[in-house]
Amino acid sequence: MDLTLSGLDAPGVRLWLDRDARGEIVGSTGYEISADGRHALIRSVAVRPSRRSQGAGSSLARFALDRAAGEGATTAWLFSRRSGPFWEGLGFEPADRDDLARALADTHQVRLFRQTGQLDREVAWSRVLADPRG
């Protein structure tokens, strides 16, 4: 896997764990919210290999997207070099990496990727979020 763990304890990061009946972690998801609250940067969706291809990842992703929309975000963004088809299945489309970096400039992950030069190697995705309040 190629997940960035840095900054998961930052104030704007929201994280959730999915546990099985025994209490073992079987998946996780999370996002960073922009300072203005309008944008969410999906940090990851990770699922234990034995639970993949069963809808667990999609369920976790939809949970994070619903939470971000409920918090007032109108656009979700993410970086993914390898999982494009997964995200396309959830309504994401390729996006301009610089647009993502501008919208989420204050997030830990964007600042880290700028500092390390990783931003230039990333592939950006975005989608509009529905307002759960109707």
C-alpha cells in the first residue's frame, strides 16, 4: 500500500475504524477538511485483504463522503496513483492537481507533499458532494 500516515493526528483530520465482531480492525477511512470547510481531502480507505472485493472499501468511502458533506463540504478531493477505477466507481473524476493544492493548501497532506516534492508525482481526483440536508 502507498498510504501517507503523516499528520493523521492533525486537528482537521477525521478518522474512523471499522471493526469485526471480535473487535479487530478490518478497515479505516478518513479525510482532512479545509479551513473554510468547503473541501474535504480524502486521506484513505484501507481494507484488510481478506475483506476486499466485498464492498467494504466502497462502504467506508461512502461513509467518509457522507460525513464530509454533513460537515458542510461541497467538494471531495483525493490523491490516487493506483486506485482510479475504484474512485471512478464512486463518482470521482480526474482533477487538476494544482486546483486540489489550492483548495486544500492548509491541509497537512498538501503541505507535506509540497515540501517533499511528492505533489508533482500525484494524480488528483474530485467529485461534488451532495448536501445531506436536502
